[in-house]
Amino acid sequence: MPPEVLRRLRCPVCGRPLAAVPPAAVVALRCPVGHSFDLARQGYVNLTAGRVTHSGDSPAMVAAREEFLGAGHYDLISNALADAAREIAGPAARAYPELVVDAGAGTGRHLAAVLDALPAAVGLALDVSKPALRRAARAHPRAGAALCDTWHGLPLADGSAGLLCNVFAPRNGPEFRRVLRSDGALLVVTPAAEHLGELVDRLGLLRVDPAKEARLAGSLADHFTPAGTATHRATLRLDRTELRTLVGMGPSAWHADPARLDRRIDDLPDPTTVTVAVQLTVHRPR
């Protein structure tokens, strides 16, 4: 856990600062009252205080995501976030000494891209999935990782982050505002209407509920002001193995019947053209 990340962490039980125990070779984090949180062997720390509403992505989903993202198929998202971070930092990008938080970081690939764009920044990957955090903890030398359920709050001091990223993940407007500096920014990535459009009907994938998106946007409205939205698109040509990996890393993996899905994928052209389309919105704190 990088020291510059550690000093911004707070105990999820009492809200007090956390310190490394022992200081020289960290095996746990402890607050002044005595609440203690062990570092997992893989390098992340569990800061949920036992309050978790769900376990997040499974090992199979995380492995699929690592494979798919590792092939560069979603690099347009990482690149868009990195470009937005550079623009926000401006001329001081190479000396931007801020904390970048990725709430719902998954394997940490997008966070790593942002940290590469801001060479002086440190990062914190937050996720509720232990399999994801095992990878996120190794995603970048300037990043730490912590198990955290966004709905129950973020284990961070008030105003401790300069930049907060949220990619296809739950959004907790009040908590996001609390941990962001007044001059910070929230970068939210959501699927555009045509995202994976060639597959949704043909494979029976889950659709994004427009009402849900409206509710999530409403959760930010009292705390943030949109400062600009850009749509990023790419066209992929995926073979059937890659299609299975793409489906396996997303929410449809929980719901689709595997045998039926295999049959439908086998009926698709090999390779299949797939549209990736996302919206990146920059929000400024109110």
C-alpha cells in the first residue's frame, strides 16, 4: 500500500486514520481505537467492516475480463479516461500530486492507464470482488487496492481525492462528493445505446434499463454538475472464443443459460463485427 494512499484511508468502523502495522513491513492497518484490518497475501486490504451486500464478480468473470481487456479490446475506455485526466490536470499533468480513486475498479486496468497519464499521482482501486482485487493490487506500482462496498461508503478522508473514476459500476453520489476535493472531478463511463448492439438481441444479453440510468444520474444531480460528455466508439472483429470471453465477463454471465448461449454464438459469423460505444461524462462537484 503506497504511503500516499495509506494516509488518506479511514477506518470503516470509526472513521479515524489508519496506520501500517508494523510500519516497516505492512501486514495490517490499524486505527487509534484498535480496529485492525489485515492485508491479504495478494496485497489488498478488506475495509468493508463485514458490511457487504454482494460478492461482486466471480473468479471466472474476472478471468474473462482480464483476458478480454488484456487483448486491448476496451483500450478506448482506458485511453478516454487517460486523455480526460490529462486535460483536467492541464499543464501540471506530470506533477499532478493527487489521489485517483477508481470506484468499481475491477482488475485495475483503467486506473493504471490514468496513473500512466499522471506520473506524480497515486491510485486506489476499490471493488467488492476479491478475485478482481487480487489483480488490481498488482495493476500499477503507484496504486493500492481495498475491498469496499460502494453502497456502504468509501473508506477515505473527506476531500482526499482529486479524481474519481467510475466505469460501468454503482455510483454513490453523496460519498463520491464527500471524498472529492472541491476542485476535483468525477469521470463516469456508461454504455451508449449502440454498445454491443450486434449481440444484445442475437445472444439474449441483458439490456441497460433506461429508467435505471435515469435513477443513477439522479443520484449524482444533487452533488455534481455535468461539465461535458463525449461518446467513444470502436468496431471490433471478434472470433467465437473472444465472444464467449466478452459475454463471460459481463452481467449476462450470471443469467444466461450456457448451453443456449453456446448455440447462439455458434450461429454467428466468425469473426463477428461488434460495436463498442461508451459515453464519458465529466462531473464537477457542486
